[in-house]
Amino acid sequence: MKTLILVRHAKSDWPENVDDFDRPLTELGKINAPKMAEFLKSTGVTIDSFISSPAKRAKHTCELFSTVFNKTFHTNEKLYRPSESNCLSVIFDVDDAVNSLALFSHNNGISNFANSLSSELINLPTCGIVAYEIDCDRWCDFEMAEKRFLYFYSPKNV
């Protein structure tokens, strides 16, 4: 069994003359990301690997989560403006020793991908988290494996 955790980046700012890729987190985003990570950790969730979009807001969110879990993280450009096939491509490349994977990305792509995995309809808010249990031993088998919705959390309900 594998676990996939999808996280939308925390609340970000829209400063003038800043490219979308370089948008920073707001003060609320900087509060909510470690709050959500601490909440997950307090429920007993373990995360073996963190992969983020390289965009500043997603990367900073992932960095705050990985600090709470005392893990390193990697970035993958496929998670910036992701499609379902981009998400799958990232997942297929994960080492099979990883049992619990967290991906940090952006809407609409992250919510669309989440909605492709189960009948639960999710629109991930900023710093929203959704998780699935995947009935496979190898990440390359992810696409055809049975998936079970585990939980959905947002900063407003934590």
C-alpha cells in the first residue's frame, strides 16, 4: 500500500510587477502551512518524500511542511501548472521505497487531479490537503491501482 497526499500551496500574495512563478506567501500563508503540517503530524501521518512545484509559493509551503516533518524535499517543474498526466509522470518516477508521498502544487491542476482519483469532489483551498490510499507496491502501478479517499483538511476546519 502507498499513500498519496496532495497539498495546494498556502495563501499567496499578488504583488505588482512580480511574475506568477515568483509570487510569495502572505503572512497568513506562512502561519497556515506549519499549522497544517503540525496538525497532520499530530494525527500520526508520516511522509517519506516531499515533491513541490518550483514556484516560490509552492516551494515555500513545501519547505515549511518538510521542516515540521524533518525531511528534505525536491522540486519538479511538472507540478507548476500541472495536468493530470504531469502529476502521473511525477508519481511514476518516485522510488518504490517511498510509501507516503506528498505533492505540492497549484489549482486548478491539483484539484482536478484529486477529483480524478475518487468520487469525492474536492476543490482544494489554499493549504488544503487531501490524501488517498493506493493499493499498489510500486508507484509505476499507480494509474491502474484501486484508490481510496482517506481525508480532506483545510485551514478553516483544523
